[in-house]
Amino acid sequence: MKRNFISILSALAASAAVLFSCNSPFDEGSSEKIKGVELTPSELFMNVGDIQTMSFDILPSNYMYDSFAWGSEDETVATVSKKGVVTAVAEGSTNITLTVDGYVAKCPVTVVIPVFDVESVSIKDAVEGAIAVDQGSTKQLAAVIAPDNASNKKVSWSSSDTGKATVDENGLVSFSSSATGSVTITVTTEDGGFTASQTFYVKSSAKLYKEKTDRVIAGRKTGFEFNADAYPSAAGVKWTIEGKTYEGTSVEVTFAGGGEKTVVVSAEIDGVSLSDPFTVNVDEYLCVLPLPTNVSAVHWSKNSAPVFSPDGNTVYFVSLEGQRRLFAVDLVKGEFKWNVDIMENNWASNGGQFCVNPISGNVIACSNTSIFCISPEGSVLWKYTDPSAAASNNAPIMKGCGPAVSNSGDVIFAHISTGLVALDAASGNKLDELNIGTAAGVQFVVYGEDNLGIYLSGKVTFAQFKDGKFIDNGYVAANVGTTDITSGAVSSDQKKLYFSGGTSCLEIDLTLVNTETHSGGIRAIEGRQATCNSFCVLPDGYLCQTANVSAKAQVCLTNPEDLTSTYVEIGGVNTLNFTNVAADTEGHVYFFHRAGTQSFYRGTREGSELKVEKLTDDPALEQYQGAFNFANGYLVAIAGRPGKVYVRCIEAKRAKTWSGRGGDICSTNNANFVTNNK
């Protein structure tokens, strides 16, 4: 048998179906004729997209065919490949044909569109619990049906409380502009009745927190309060502030630095968790005040630190060049209160000492020839002019040494020319005087029952003021040089006196002072090859000093037992001149440093070491000194030319320790122990 290609082509042309043909080997030994063709499967039921492979058998089985071809009577319903692979295309009916040597077999095919059942439904972006929304707001919801090819995706929406929220057929939720509380929106599938829900809490226009009206300042406690009036049923109120969590309807926190801070308040309200974030602008400083424009050419006096009023809410300082004035700054309001002219006879550059009477609150300030008493309101109450100073027209009053006040507040002590004077605090009348033989830079401290330790070149003189008179108690050979920028200090138990001069720093045991032999126990503080500026005795007895060692600024911590010292170098050249160091009740020390930046620092004692940290980092002004003091939670520094007053708050209370420049709270360059320090 030969292959009949013409008959095959004729059959293809006569058929309406598309045919695929295959040839089989010719078998000369076959004498049987084809009697039939059996298709497997004999009938097909298919979904659109289904695929089915067909096969066939020829009768008789030993018939050797010449060719075969697959075809589809309607390819829009189903197609078939030359290998008999049937693909369902669209809904309908047709026949798949197989033609073998002219014999045609047919397989009926029925194609239907498949139906996929819904298995589940969810709401897009749903969360556990409730979502807080504002009154009068809207929110578009969307249903997510699984599987994605589900045949029937029709859904309906419903609200559990139409008084709080309504929802349309497209899932757009409209929340009430008046009602508040929880409402649940539910979506339901038409196929299978599957449901999903999301709960919302319609909150009132009121915030969860009460708006702050007061200023927030770094270093000062600030309070936050929950809005319980608007949310009386709230429970579990929490605040998240700078990574810390606080609980309660009201909290107090202290921000370490300035800038914009984020606060988040959260609460359980009617079983719903709500949160309300807001921002707080924190000021680094309570104030940064330039000197008033009418005295802007001057700067603060390099020898005097700012001094506080007894309540700690006012700070005083003096200007040095151009005009000599006493300034008062209201620390609560952060503004100048007043300034008083105390200029006399071309003020000496090393002048400018003053103190505040801790009992009356009056300010005692000195010019070249006079001592002024100024009320807290800025009125001059009296002026004492020393005859010898007036005669010389420029005799040094208070050169390097500030006035001091007796424990009772009734007597003012001052160094004028070569002696000490005692003045009646109420009238300014001179009560007595004591010649100490020098007009150079003298320091003295008042301790105990109005005892005075007067530091001179090479010795320390001791005196007492009793029954209106000075009593000369002799001296102790101290072997220290004179300086007008240092200050003394007394230990808290009033048994030790500390003085520095030149590059020496000494401790004098007051219990060993013998007025007949002029001797006392003297020990040198270890390693003080420096110009020491200011002392502060910590509550635990340790001594802290600011100093310049080989022209480099250092802070020194001294053990009171063996007087061994450790040092922290701050940097800069002579940048701790004239500054003060003060302690709080927790034993931290504070000072101001003017090298590179005008910065407040805090030191913490860790064993025998002092760990120093910078509290601020501000642009440097002209680096001229760095007067500093601390009380009542205020760090105050005056720096630059022209000067600026920097006031920063800290949550700390000034310790009732003995210190030099700046005193405990009311004195400067003298360690009056102020028992009513607040």
C-alpha cells in the first residue's frame, strides 16, 4: 500500500474542521479493511480552561492505517492539537473528530463556565481591636474575597449602630458628627454568607490630653494631664515619652534637651484601645538675655559671680566696663527687673564684688570708694563711703574680695584699703574696723559664730566679731601666694578651712588653731600646681575645684581624708577663670565653661573619680570669663562682650554646702553658711 497524498488533501478540503494528520508505516501483510475507530473518552464534559488528552483504538486491531487527523467542528468552543490534546475555550457544545484513512469518529464535547465557591472574606487593612476615628469623618472600606477567582463576589455592608456610623453599598462609612463610642462595620458575602468585621471608636473632637498652656523648658519638670472630663470611662492611661512609659492620668517628666518632642498618650475607653500622639516644643533655656541696649558696651565683672535672692527667684550681677551697674533678673519671668548705677571714680577692673543679705534680701554692692545697700526693688537704702578711700579717690575696695553678712544678717563685713570694717546692715553705720595691713587681693570667709578667716599673702589671719567689736585671734603661717581670683571654703562640719593662692592649695584644721602660738594643722592638697579659682565642698565632704593647670582648664576632685586628687581636663586656655562651682543635694557639681562653646557642665562623683558631662552646647560668644552660679533649679551664667545672661533649668536643689565664689545662695567670694537656703 502506497501513501495516497491526493486523497488525504481532498478529505481535508472537504471537511469544515481543521485536521491534523499523521502517517503510519505501510504494512504489505495487512489484508483487513478498517471497520471502526473507538475514541477514549467517548464523550467530554469540560470547564472553560480545562485540558483533556484523547486516545483511540482501530478495529480490527491488526489494521495498519495510512494516516489520521484530529479536528474540532467549532474551535470557538474547543480546540484539539495534532496529538489529541483538547482545550475547552468557551461555553457551548461541539465534536472532536478523528479521521483515519477516511473513516471519521466523533467525540461530543460540552464546555461550561466553572463555578468557584467563596471560601472566606476579610476587610482590607483591618486591625485587631478598634480604630479611632474623628466625629464627622468618613472611611472607605474594601472587602477581600478568597479565593480570588470566586464566581460570586457580591457583598453587603451593615453597621451595628447607625446612630454612630452608616455604611453604603460600596463600603463607604460615614461616622456621626455628634455621637461617640464603639461601632462595628460588617461585610457579608452573598455566596456562603461569610462575614468579616472591623470595630471603630468614634471619639469626640476633644483630645485625649489637655492642651499645655505653660512653657516647657529643658531641665525643668513639666506635667501632662489626661482629658478625663471628655473621657470619664478611660482606664489604663499610659504616656510614652522619649522611649519611656509612664502610667497615670497625670505625669511629670523632665526633658534633657530642647527641640520638638513627641508624646503619645493611650487609654482603654469602653474596652477600646486609643492613642493620641502630639508634639511639644521644648526650650533649651528659660532665657538668653543680652544686656539692655543702653549698657550694651559693657560686660559682667570678671571677679564676681551672679548671686541669688534668698528665695532663689531673682539673680543679681554687676557690669564691669563703660558703666558700673547692678542688674536684677527675674528668673520666673525670664526678664530684667531693674538696674542701678553704682559707678564711682573710674571703677577698678578687679572690683565688682557684692552679696545678698539672706535675711533681709538687700543687695550689698561695692564701688571704688563706697558700699551700697540696695533693696530687692532696686532702691538705694544707704551708702557707706570710707574716708581713706574717698581721700585717695581710687583706693581698692573689695579688690578680689566680696562683702559678707553675719549669721544674724545684722552686720556687713567688707575689706577696704588695708582693713576690715563692720557695718550695721540696717543703717550702714560703721561699727568697728580691723587693720590687716594689706590692700592687695584679700579673701575671707565667715563661719561658725561670726568667725572670720582672712587669707593674706603667706598667712591666714583669724578674727571674730563679738559684741560689736572685732577680736584679733592671730594668724597661721600658710605659705601661699596672693590672688584676687580665688576663693575659700569651709567644710560642712566647720572644722576645715580651704584656701588657695598662686599655685598652692591648703587645708587648715580649724580645731588646731592656737591663738597664742599662731599655729594650726596645715596640709597641702595633692598636686595643685595650678591657679585655683573656686571651691565647693560636697555634702559628703569631698572638695571640688575649678582651676587652670599649665594654662589648661581642669576640674579637680579631692578626697577629704588624704587630700589626694583626680583631675578632669575640660580644654581651653585659662577658660575657667573667675567661674564658680556649686553642688546640689545629690552631690552633683555644676560649672560653666567658655572654651569653644558657652556650655553648662555637670560632674558626678564615682568613687574618687569625677565623671563630667556637658548639659548644653551653644555657639561661643567672645570668650571673656564665665561667671556662674546655681540655686533653686536655675543654672545662671554670664559671658561674652557685650554680655549675655544664660538661664537653664535643672531639677535639682542647691545643697547647703560651703562654697566660695557665689556662696551658698546669697554671698559671693565668701562662704557664708546660709541656714535658710531654699
